[in-house]
Amino acid sequence: MSGTVRELVFGEKLEQEKVLISLDIEDDKLFLLHFIIGIYFGPDLRFHDDDPNKKKQSAFQIQASSILPTKDDLGASLMKRAELERVYHYVLRNVDPSLVLNRKVLSRYFNENRKASNAYFPLFRDLYPLKLHPESRIRNQYKLVKSIVFINDPDTSCMREDCVDRFKLLTGLQSFTLSLNID
């Protein structure tokens, strides 16, 4: 279990089903990591290339939509895992240092697979399954993750309000827009 919970919410007049993502992660450090990786990154969906007006969707938006992409839906982009970590550190640049994970725990988040002993520890693979987002290496130096894109102005409407408020409280950020470029 990743700590991600899908909750059905019904609009007052619209009778339309809306799914909100809730992160039931008690540890603030793990909450921040999983929130950042789930909201500022998403699958590289091919239709983004076809229609420039289509916004990139975060991993949490994809989870909330209940329409999970297949391998054929994904583009061939490659992102250095170091870039994912760079965004994590950039978002947390002004927080209390006690809220930033150490390298060992960060590595565990990115490298471990789900098993009984880590059932309540959120993992990167909960959001980006290995079969859709395989990893490779360049010159035995850089780890690359396939089919992931950076979203500098994410849509948080798929998140429960208490999760958004908790993120803002912990980071001091009032806006989710980042003035950061990922190559």
C-alpha cells in the first residue's frame, strides 16, 4: 500500500463522480516526497505532442481519472533520475532541514519494489510502474526513467484540500508554479 487513497466525491448539483487523491502518509518527509513526485511529474502521454493545448497530467491526475495509460500511450522521453531529485530539493529549498529526506531514504523510495516489509512506505513505483517506466543507465553513471515529464505548473484539483493545505503549510509555498526548467 502506497499511502495513496482514492476518495469519491460527488458534486452538489452535478451528480458527476469526481475522484480526489488523498495521501494518508503520517511522516511529513515522506508525504512531501510522494506529493512532489506525484504532482510535479507525470507520464509522457503521446497526445501531448499531438495537441499543444493539452496540458500535461500529473501521476495523481492519472490515478484520479481511473484511466491508466498503456505502454502504447506513452512517449519515448527519458529523464535523469537526478532531475527528479533536483525538483524535490528545489521545492524544499526553504523548508526546515528536518523535513528533507537523507540520501539513504531517498534512494530507498526510488529503488525499492513493493513487498510486505515496506507495505506502508510510499514508493516511486507506486506512481510509475516499472513495466511502463523502465530504468536504464548512461555510461554506468546516470539512471534514466522512461516516459516521464516535468510539470512546472501542476493542476492540484485532483488532490483533497487537506493534502494541498498540508503541503503549503510544510513548504511555505502558496503557489504550485515553479520557475524551473528541466532539460
